[in-house]
Amino acid sequence: MAHQIEQTAYVGDTPWHGLGHQLPPHQPLDVWRQQAGMDWHIEASPVRFIADSASHLGSIHSFPEQKVLYRSDTQAPLSVVSQRYKVVQPEEVLAFYRDLTEYAGYELETAGMLKGGRKFWALARSGLGGALKGQDQINDYLLLATSCDGSLATVATPTSVRVVCHNTLSIAVAGMSQGVKVPHSTEFRPQLVKQQLGLSVSQWDDFMVRMKTLADRKVSQAEAQTYFQSVICNTDGPLDDPSRLPNVRALNRVQKLYQGEGRGSQLCTAQGTAWGLLNAVTEYVDHEKRARSNDYRMDSAWFGQGATLKDKALESALALVA
């Protein structure tokens, strides 16, 4: 498979992965389903297997504790899961946004699949946004993603996007992520998830105040070095030979992004500030971290090791202004 992202749809500018069908704004969800490749259902079948037998055909047995999930359109298998596994359908991910787009000012911007339909997501802009020092625009989004192979719970995560570089960052308020996770052992209830998210203007305002504080916090060269060594290399304090640090290649690249090579790194909001430190890490994770492809990098940046690294970068940056 050439791409993990088998099919996507988007509005506005071409996504950074360069794939997908461009749609006019404000399309109905049925159009999104078709163009994002999400117009199929997850079906289930009992697990059966063939045991060795004197007969060349063997004998067929069942394994009732497990079930096979497969695509309704191609019959391609997706996973083997327990009978307790609660499936979230592709159409449910898009339907989650129905009332948000119709009544709350949200607009879907991209949706798609990974790994042959084993993972799928949608991302919508809330309409909220703000500019640090009048020039560094950040917009508010809501990401909903799930899987049907146990690799990801159903997660709803408020996410910020820095416009100048398209860096993404999960929104945290009071040091805690605002995301909601629903394990596949539990039924996915969209309205309950929205209540738990507590989607509100005040949360966004609180987040922006924190980001403004980072943009106002000047950092010394020594503080920057300590920050990057801690975040990237899990090492604190000065070292006699920095070249022997773990992840030294990533460390050197992140430092260069911070020192002027990163998109938006020369804005007054980022140059020599804690906000610049944070964005050097988020740009590296979103756009440059080594991966088999851009598709794998996106999967990591939103759901995997990259997302964990960005969370650590945010926590460490906020510690500088505590």
C-alpha cells in the first residue's frame, strides 16, 4: 500500500500530506462520507478455523469468544476482536459533527482513513481563534478519531493549529489535556462525549492566555539547551560531550528549527521565547520526524509517540512560566 492515508477529503488548502479530494465549504455529511472514503460499514462474523484432519478438507470449528471485523464494500478483513468489542462506524465519526456544524459554527476541514480503514478520523474548525501579538494566528479545532483493530480508543481531542506552519497541539487547560477517550469496551455516546469535553469559549481563552504567556517569556541560550535536552533526550543538566546524547540528530534539528530555520521561528512571538521552544518541537514532530512516510508521521503526531512528545514539550514549556 503506497499510503496509509488511502482516501481523504478536505476543504481549503491542500493538506500537508498532499492527498485527498478538495471539497467546497459547507458540504453535507453524505458528500464527506463518499469523498473521504468512509461510505462503508464495519461488519462482524464469527471466527472459524480449519483443523487438520485425515480428510484433505479438514474440519471447520468455531471460536465463539472472538469475531472478525471486515469492510462491507470489499469484504477485506480488518481485525479479530473479542465479542465485547464495541464498534464505532465510519459514519458515526462524521455524524458526531452534525449538530456542531449545523448549530455551533464548526466546519469540517478534513476526514479520512488510515491502514485500509482500520483507523479513521475527522477534524473540524470551531471558529475560535486568536493571534499572539497581533501576528501569530492560532485556530481551534476538534479532532475525533477511532480504530477497529484495538490500536486506538475513540478519542475526541480539542486541537490548536498554528497557521504559519500548520503545527498541531492538543489543547491543555490547567496542565491537563481536554481530550476524552472512550474504550471499545464501552458504547460510544456522542452527546455524552460532548458534555465531557465541555466545549466552551472560556477553555479556548484560557489556552490562549497560556500561549501568550509563553510568547512573552524570554529564554536564555542555556535554558533553551536544557529544555531541548530534557524534552528530546530525557537528560537534564550540562554534559561534557553533548554529541553522545541519545537522539542527538533530532536534538540538533530541533535546535536549528528554533534558531531560525523553522516556519514562523523569526516572528517576535517565537524568537528567543518559550513559545518558540514549543513550536520547534511541534514542527519537528508534525513535519520532519523520521517515519516510513508522511502518513505514518501523521499517525504518530496525532495518536502515537509524536503526540506524547508534543505533550511533554508543552508541559516543559509551561513549567518555564509557572
